[in-house]
Amino acid sequence: MQGKVEICGINTSTLTVLKNEEIMALLAESQAGSKRARDALVKGNLRLVLSVVQRFSGRGEPMDDLFQVGCIGLLKAIDNFDLSQGVRFSTYAVPMIIGEIRRYLRDNSAIRVSRSMRDSAYRALTVKEKLLNEKQREPTVEEIAQELGMKREDVVFALDAISDPISLYEPIFQDGSEVLCVMDQVRDPQNTDDSWLDRILMKKAVSELSGREKRILALRFYDGKTQMEVAKEIGISQAQVSRLEKGMLNKIKKNL
């Protein structure tokens, strides 16, 4: 069947879509204690859950698991929706579903964040959604911090700590066969793989020098002293310093 999507054993192409008037009537019945109305609301909004879940594809989590978590967010939205506010149910339910999925992803992330930092981030996200509904625009970090009574820096750190990690190989632009990844935007030209390899090889080559050779190397190339100054400090002739320096450099070149 065209458009069929199997998720959690459900054929999504057969799911019903309720009109807003039907949803409001069922919400009133559900909040009055009708289990039938609550079940009908869940079935009638599974496509809404699916549309939200698809935003989180590619995170490495099974879509079935995310769908089930999204359904928990849907149930919370059904149970906590305020009919007196006069807003569409989807306007309230979508942030609830997104929040539940994000919470699941954070709690199951390989990157561990302290509970206090995570709690601060959750409170900041709650305030952010509240201000978004009140002001009908994206609130600033300063507004969120003022509402929470926190420093701006603490809010930024908390939200950054729970941000979903992005793969360096995730594409951000594609033009035909040319693909631009995150790595291309954050690459450090001074610390490439070749430069790291050169440093490792140089460290290994220097470690094989004698103690006197290492001292000459430090005095000549780190302290910038002349061969004559090195000779006086070590107590040998300038000719010996020159001979040792030449042999030392040849040894390093050979090891590299």
C-alpha cells in the first residue's frame, strides 16, 4: 500500500486524523473520566506523534523506541491540556512530545551530564516554552535567565551541556556530488593529521638522543644561544659543539 509506514506494529497509513472540533469534544469527555474518549484521542493523534518523531531520525536511536516515547508525551498532553485556554491541541501537544523525546535522548546519551546541570537545563527549557507562548517569539537568553533568577552564563552552560552531539561527518550542504560536512567548517589548518604525526615522530627522535645532545638542542634551538655560548656553558670547544650539533641533526633526520 502506498504511503504505508510500519512503526511499533502500526500501519500508519490507516491511522485516522481527527478534526479540531472532534479533539476538543473528546478532550472534554476524557477529562471527565471517559477511557473510551482517551483511547480515541491517542489513536487520532498518532500521526502527530509520527510527524514529530521523524524530526529525530538519524540520531542512532530505533524509531520504534522514539515513537513510544513520543506517545508518552502525547498522553501527558491529553491529561494536562487546559480547555479554557482556547488554543489548538496540536499547539500544546507538539512541544510536550518533543520535550519527552529530548529528555529520553539526553538521559540515554553516552555523554554524561551532572544531575544539577541537567535540572537547570530542563527548567530553562520549560521557561523558554512558557515565554515562547506568552511573547509569540523566541525568548532571549537574558529573558530566560531573568525568569529563572540565574546568571546568563549559567543558562548558556546548562543548555549547551544537554545539546545533542553532531557527527563531524554530518552533511550541512550538498550541491550535486559535492558534500560539505561539519568537519569542513571546524577544521584547524594548523593541527592536521600530518602535523600531529610530525610532532609524534619528532618527539620519538629527540627521545633517542643522549643527555648532552638534548641539552645542546635545548640551548641552541629553544634558548637561541650561539655555538660559542653553548660551548662556554657546557665546557667544551665551539668546534665540538658544531660537530655534535651536526651529528645530532643528522640523527634526527634519519629517524624522521
